[in-house]
Amino acid sequence: MAEQKNDLMDKIVSLCKRRGFVFPSSEIYGGFAAVYDFGPYGVELARNIREAWWKAMVRDHDNIVGLDSAIFMHPKVWEASGHVGGFSDPLAECRECHSRVRVDHLLEEAGVQADEKMTDEDINKLFSEHKDKVVCPKCGKKSFTEAKSFNLLVQSNLGNFTGDWTKEPTYLRGETCQGIYVNFKNVLDSSRVKVPFGIAQIGKAFRNEITARQFIFRKREFEQMEMQYFVRPEEAAATYEEWRKKRWQYYLDLGIREENLRWHEHENLVFYAKAAWDIEYKFPFGFKELEGVHNRSDYDLTQHSKFSGEDLSYRDPITNEKFMPWIIETSVGLDRTFLAVMTDAYTEEEVGEGDTRVVLKFPRKLAPVQIAVFPLLKNKPELVAKAREIFGSLKENFRVEFDDNGNVGKRYRRQDEIGTPYCVTVDFDTIGLGDPSSDGSRAGDKSLEGTVTVRDRDTMKQERIPIAGLQEYFSERLK
Ligand code: ATP
């Protein structure tokens, strides 16, 4: 069991590649550190996760609206947000193997909590106080250079034709929520919302992450799903508690096992934050942040009012009272959710005689393929035609794949590995021909005509279901 845990990450990475969930970026050129591509099944899983989040946040709340702001924003946004000055990680180099390490992470692993906003001087003091406990994760040695802050914003030369683009850089956004803050007034003026209300957004974010380990847990180009909820200051604390409950429940509804989740409270809050808790998931490398739920006070709207000169305060339409709304934020990475869902689903099971099967036990609503339809043999036109017909009718309501590669046993293995909850097989009984290997003396079981075998991913049980009843059968189980 311990062994299974240790190499679980390797197994997930390899399955993701083998079955088309996640590929290293630009692999034929040797890859590109901390950048990954979603393959054919990965893109479906990612889409289902996005939809589940959008439904839980936007569709299920009559006072939360969506937004899709651009990746590029006015450079002043990142000054106002504090990212240009302070969005940095403390970095040191191992004197032995020259790998660059995140000092705050190494300290954390040694049981020492570093403040997010510590100066280089402070972090180096802490670093040298605990240097005996801090080892290089690559070579195991204990000798490092001093730590230096390294800004995480990714620069670009967009719109700068002067030649020296480092002088006036534009940035690829480091987080999606800034697009929400700067559109606060637009949304307010153009839609029916009134405080309290939320704006939700899903989109790409970019960070020059220093440590490029842990697969898709820490990417340089990743996707965030963020919701900013604007409230009256005096309601912020209670609303914050409500959102903590809702976000916990969201993961249970998504099908994540509760024993793999836990809360973690930030010990050192950034100066403007009033409360900050993370939902952590038990990844193969331990419990780590999946989502942050934060009470950000009136910091963001105040900063953008100051830097833009536009008053972003809110006037209550009934009482006429004017105030700066406070913000409760829920922020989660799509990629980290993807890895959590993969980890939760990954199962190895004994299936007799020392044989094991790998099966991804995805929650049914997240499975990239919900039903696979097979003709028993691919060179029998009658079987293929019937299977195609069933595929055609099921695809209207479900995510269905037609599969005629190899034999049925191999197809089950493949579908188990991509987490397909149901497989439907069309055989000779289905089309009233019975056993094809017989010399005609066996007519097959006529009572099975018009029925197919449905096999359940988790129990591996097979049952005979009439074709006419398939829609209902799957609606009950998949909708
Ligand atoms: P960490 O401490 O792990 O670097 P963070 O505290 O910087 O994360 P936030 O800025 O709060 O993260 O971002 C909100 C969410 O975005 C995180 O909870 C995480 O799910 C996701 N996220 C942040 N950075 C990355 C990344 N480099 N790759 C993938 N997802 C990320």
C-alpha cells in the first residue's frame, strides 16, 4: 500500500500521457518546463470541471453573473494590485547542484512558516536561523546562496514598438480577479445586480513559477476559476462563513472524497486580508492548497479607485448610503482540480490470478466519456450498423464514444483507464443471429434479440438491456 502511494504520482503522470489526458508542452522539442497541454480526454474532463463550477457559482445563484475579461490589461492594473512591487517569491540556489529553490517552501517543509510579504532581509534571517533543517530537494545538501525576491509576473512587449520593451512592459495577467475588479462598475451599471452580488470568471493566468515540479499542480500557464462577492462591510464576516460552507459542499457534490479534503488557516495574513482559509486536497505528494477562500476587505476597489481616479464606491439605491464594498473571494485552479479529480479517481484493483486493472472511478458527471458503444466484431457489417445506430441515438443526450479497436476485453481495459462508467456491446444475439461459430444448429437465444450487454465500470457486472430502454436506463444513472 505504501509503495502504491509513493509512486502514485508517477502512475498518474504516465496514465495521463498514455491515455491522452495531459501531454508535456512541445514534447517533440524536448518539452517546455511547467507548461502542459490537455489531450483529447483531458480537454473533455477540463470542460466538465469548468461546467460544474460555472453551474455551482453562476447558474445556481440569481445574484452572481459571469465575465470573460482579456488576458492583457492596462499595466497600471498590476501596480494598483501590488503585483509589480510585491508579487514575488524568495529564491535561492543550491551551491552543490545549482538548482533554484523556493525558500518559503523549504522552510514550510521544515515546519517553519514564512510570511507571504516578508522582505528579503527577513526571509534570509529566518533561512539562516533554520539552515540546519533545510535540505535541497534535488541533491540533499544543505548549502544555499542568499535568497532574492523574484517577480512572478510574466512580461510581454504588446503594443510597445520602441525597441526596449523591458522599459514599459505589459503583462500577461497573474490572476483573473483583477479583470473582475476593474469591471465592477461596468457590471453594476449594465445589469440588474445590487450589493450583495458576485462576479465569476474562468480564464488563463500566467506566473513565472520558479519550481517547476509536481506536474500540473504548479504550471506557468494555468487556469483559474474565481468568484468575487461584493458585500456591505458589516456583512463581510458572516458572508465569508457562508462561502466557506458552500465551497466545501461544492467539492463533496463534485464527488471528491471528504477524507481527502481539509481546511488550512493562513497564519500570516497579508495586511489587507481579514480572513484567509485554504481548502487543501491530499495530492499524491501530500495535502496542498486547492482553493483559497479570502475576506479581502475593501482593499481591491480602494486601490483601483486610487490608481484609476474612478470612484468605485457603491451607492445603495434605497438608502442612498455610499460605501466601498468588501470582497469575499473564492479562487481555485482548474488544473489543480483536474489533478485532485484524477487522484481521487485513480484505482488499482485485483481482478483474479494476480491480474490488476487500472480504473479511473470518475464521478459520472465528470467522466470524459459516459458511454462507450462497441460492435462485438468490427468486420461484421450488421453488428457495426446496429452499434452505430445506438451510438447515434445516445449521443444526443450523453457523451458517447464508438469503439471497435481490438477485442472486447481490451476495450473494457481502455475504457476503465479513461473512466467510462458504462460500455454497451452489440453482439449476435442483439441482431437475432445467435452464436456465429455454430453450424446453424444453434440459433442463439431469440429472446435476446433487440437487447445489448451493458457493463458497469465499478462493479464490472453485465446486464442485458433492451435497446428501446437504453435512454431511460442511462438517464436514471447519468443525468
Ligand atoms: P501557491 O501558494 O500554491 O503558489 P497561491 O496561494 O499563490 O498558490 P493564489 O494566488 O491564491 O495561489 O491562486 C488561487 C488558486 O489558483 C490556487 O488555489 C491554485 O488552485 C491556483 N494556482 C495558483 N498558482 C498556480 C499554478 N502555478 N499552477 C496551477 N494552479 C495555480
